[in-house]
Amino acid sequence: MKVIPTVLPEVLILEPKVFGDERGFFFESYNRKTFSADTGLDVEFVQDNHSRSVQGVLRGLHYQLVKPQGKLVRVVTGKVWDIAVDLRRSSPRFGQWVGVELSAENHRLLWVPPGFGHGFVVLSDSADFLYKTTDYWYPEYDRNIAWNDPDLAIDWPLAGLNLPGGQPILAPKDAAAPRLAQAEVYA
């Protein structure tokens, strides 16, 4: 597995070795020994999630304030623009973000560690998105930050998408999310 550092050192892009021929392809999307050896991280995943979304759906920016989750994410059909935001107030990179395209074609995975917010927007007609998480989902600890917070200034690639009213499709909780300045974040 190739590990590609990002501008946020804790957030990692992972490129698995893909073996392909005229029949198709094969790759290990996760192997605990390989993940640990290549990243230097020893994490235990306890939950797998799968979401399907249509073009223009934006999910995020989500995080769990108590029992924070690390996430290993990938796309199995379609294409998304995936975002991780440092939400640790004590970090010198607090409020900084990194974005990466994840797709069925590039087979990339993204490691989003605990202490970071996460979100994505679907760029293809639809996308199936898989998450491995290091802790369970606890709705009482679920938090979010506005996807379009001007203080974060995330460069979402929305141009050219079929967006009703020119805006991404949001869940009600994401549409009502506070800005970073008003949000509960990590110490």
C-alpha cells in the first residue's frame, strides 16, 4: 500500500496495490497488518457503514464530540470530493482542511483520524461510500459544522453539478449546522 501524506499530517491518502487483467481487478481494501505497518497506526475498527447518494448530495461536516471516530473511507461506485477538517483547538492546524477525490476508478482510501470533521459531496451521478470507524455511532454525541462556513473556506467543486437552486442537497441537520466559531470542538 502506498501512503501519501497530506497538508494535514495525520490525514493520509492510501493507494492499495491493484491487480488487474482482462477479467477485472482485485485488491485488499483493508488488511490490519499492512495498514499498521504502512501507516504506523494501530487502530481497531468496530463498525462498517455504507451510504449511497446521488449527484450533488453533500454530507457533512460531521464528527463525534465524545467517543470520537477515526474513519477509513472509500468509494466503490462513482466519485466524491472528500474533506477532512482539523477540529482540535490545541492543534496548530485548527480549522485547516484537506480535500481529495475518491472514486471507484482510483481505488484510493482516506484515513480521517479522531479529532477531525469529515464530509463529502457526490460528483458522479451517484456514489456508494464505505466507512470503517474506530468507535460506534452515538447520536447524542453527533455534531456538525456548516459545509459553507466562510472561516473554513472549503473549495467544494460544485461547478458543473446538477444542483437544484445552485446549492448542494443537504440533510436538515447539515442545513442548520453552526459555523466553526459557534460549534463545540475538541480541546
